[in-house]
Amino acid sequence: MVNQHYNQIWQTVCAIPKGKVASYGQIADLAGLPGRARLVGKSLGYIPKDMFVPWYRVIRSSGQLAFSAGSDQALHQTGMLQEENVVVFRNRVKLRVFQWQPTLDEMLWKLNG
């Protein structure tokens, strides 16, 4: 049985547009789970194989990738982000350039759908 909160988180992550990123805390807030950033990270490790959730668009609030620089996971995440034209430099993304700022329409229709 999948945790109901996981579904809320996955739905919110799926709303992040291509070419944008969001922090774990931002996803928690938008999913209606304020203060549950760690739960966001945990849920991303339990995405069903038959479901597409763009987990790689979720990063730390500092702009840093959660994986250690140079690790296979960090290289994979970097590659996925770069395919969407998100610049990753020294294992970090400039949030002021690439952070998702959902509009009111997105918050009402995509996140509460």
C-alpha cells in the first residue's frame, strides 16, 4: 500500500514544468505537507516503476543536488536536467534562474486536480 502523502507529493512533482526545479521544502508546502521536506525525499525513492515522476527536478533549497558531486546518481540527475536546458554547475542549480514559481492557475488546477 502506497502512503497517501506519497501520491500528493508525486502529483506535485509532476506539475513542475520542464526546464524548472523545485526544492524539497517547496514541494512539501505545495503538496499541503508543510515542514515535511524529508518525506518528499523519501517518497521519491518509492516511485512505482510504471509511473513517470520527474524526481530529478527536485533539489535542495540551496540549489544543490542531493547526491554527492561526481556520484553516478548526481551525474544521472545532471544529465536529465541538462536535457531540459537547466544549467548545473558544480552540482548546483541557480534557483533565481530555474526555480519553479507556480502561478495561481497552476496552483488551483494542476495541484488540486
